[in-house]
Amino acid sequence: MLTLKVELGARSYPIYIGKQLLGDAELLHPYIYGNSAVIVSNETVAPLYLQQVETMLSGIRHTAVILPDGEKYKNLDILNRIYTAMLENHLDRNTTVIALGGGVVGDMAGFAAASYQRGVGFIQIPTTLLSQVDSSVGGKTGVNHALGKNMIGAFYQPRAVIADIHTLHTLPDRELSAGLAEIIKYGLIGNADFFSWLEQNMHALLAKDEAALSYAIEVSCQTKADIVAADERESGKRALLNLGHTFGHAIENAMGYGQWLHGEAIAVGMAMAATMSAQMHTLSQADVQRIDNLLARANLPTRPPADISSEQFLSLMSVDKKVIDGVLRLVLLHGIGNAVVSSDYTPAQLLDAINTTAKNSAEPAMHNSQQDNRHKDHDHA
């Protein structure tokens, strides 16, 4: 087992990465301060792993809230089911909320923990690649609104993150690829050597080689932990983690939450950001091609869906969280491994980037995963 740490003073917490961590009560118990807990999971993940987590809670009064599976259910109405269960079970301020699932479950459980009785304990047990490398770390919690993704939420750090890579063996190929999008992002924003490693080892990651997955998860989590420690509330460096997200969130919203997986939309967003960077002469065409090639090798789309107009893109991007005082900040590239947050572009340049990538529009590959119902929690970062 590998242990990393998110350094936030008194609120610092460990990230445990390893095999067969589920079922280890000694790993979980130090982070449960009271005598009660609620496990939040979904209809897909609970049949696979709920019993193992309940075993970890031996001697602790607990209940489970099982939510419907999918990004389209990440809203205030479904969130209320968690509050109702906690109130019905008379859970007090000493209770602990445990998120068992992917990004949707983690975001909703975290927001419930942040807001129930003004804050109770929270533990993340991410079971998808995307949630293990991104959404379980850093304390972003929340739900979607019809007018914007993740516009309602809170920064609220967990007490611990327990990432068992064995859960990835039940993950469909399409979900695995969605997680690889966020891993590729870490190489692009600040680690050119890691990007090169991904180019050399993508085949092993797609084959779910445990050594390759463990290394990719370790590098990704360490990168994010360092960024969060330096800028917890996204006032500076942490905004780099949004590479591709402004474009990607527009796709998710326009297509209907859950139609495109988060990682698929972010892959297209990163390709669009690379195209815009090249048009602004801060990224070479050769690097744009490397980025497109690696995304394609990860079985990810690199072009937006055909039925989103440039006007719709601009409208949806205008209500993104990265808009400050009416100015949209974008994460652009000054080379692979060198990302910057910039508002130094013209509306014409943004429109040109959207139109250029839209010329070869595409739908995300499904990888035959529509028949694979083993584990398909739709992640968010």
C-alpha cells in the first residue's frame, strides 16, 4: 500500500492506494470519530462493494443510502435522499459520511457531509479510475443545475481517501478511458515526462496492468495533492486543473448530463484548448498532433458532437465557474507540460478554435460498453 498526503495543516489527510484495501477495518476506523456512519453508494456499485465496506464498519452503527446511477441524477432532488436518510436515522454531528462510488457519488456525499448540521465527517472510497485520480482528492463537492455543471456546492475536504485498484477490474472499458482523460491532463499541465510515459505505456493502462495503473494513479494523486496544498480554493494555481473543463462542461450540458461521460467531454475540451493554443502560437502543431494521438489511443474522442453550434458553446461557457467579473479564464498550453490560465485572447480567437475543432465533429466511442452493466458510475471532477 502506498500512502500520500494532502498537506492542509490541521485538515491534512492521507490518500491510500493499493490492492484489496476494502474490508480492512483498521484502515477505516481511525477516521470515524463518532459511533455512527452512513454509506452513500449507487445501484451499480453497491452490489459489488457495499458488503465489504459494511464489514469495515464492524461495531459502528451504520446505514446505507443507495442512489440511482448516472450524472443526470446529480441534482438537489436526489441529494435530498441523503439528508432524509440521515434525519430518519437520527444521525448527529458525530456521524461520518462515506462515499462509495465514482465522482457523482463522491460529489453528492461530500456536499451532504459539508451541509448536514453544518458539517460532519467525510471519507472517500472511490471505485472508478476518474474518481481515484481526480474527483476524490481536493474537496470539491456539489451538484449540477440545469443551467450549469457543478454550480451548487462547497469546498469540503475528506478525512481520508481509500483507493483500491482492484475495483478497477469491474470497470467497463469506456469508463476506464474516461479516467485516462484526467490522467493525461496531469501530464499536459505540468509534467512532460509523465506525458511521454503515458505515450509509452497506454497499452498497459488499457489492459488494466496493475503496476501501470498504480504508477499513473500515484503520479496523478501526488500532482493534485501538491496543487491543492498550494491553492485549496482555486484562487491561483489550482485553476490549471481545469484544462479542457470549460469546453467539456459545455458539451456535457448541451448533450444532457450523462450522455457523454465527463472524461470524454474533457478529452475533447483538451483537444480544443490545444487547437486554440496553436492558433495563438504558444503550442506547436506537432504537439497538437501528439495530444490528439494520445487521446485517440486512450479510446477518447477529440472533436465535439456535430449538433452543438458555436453560439451554443459560447453561451454555455459564459456561465462557467471560471468566469470572474464577466471575463472567462481559459487554461491554455505553452507546450506539453506547461499550462497557463489566461484571459488574454479575443472573442474571435475563441470562436475560431471552436469552429476549427467542430469541422471534424464526432460522437464518443461506446466500446460496446452499453451491454456492460458491471460498474458504470458516471464520474465528475
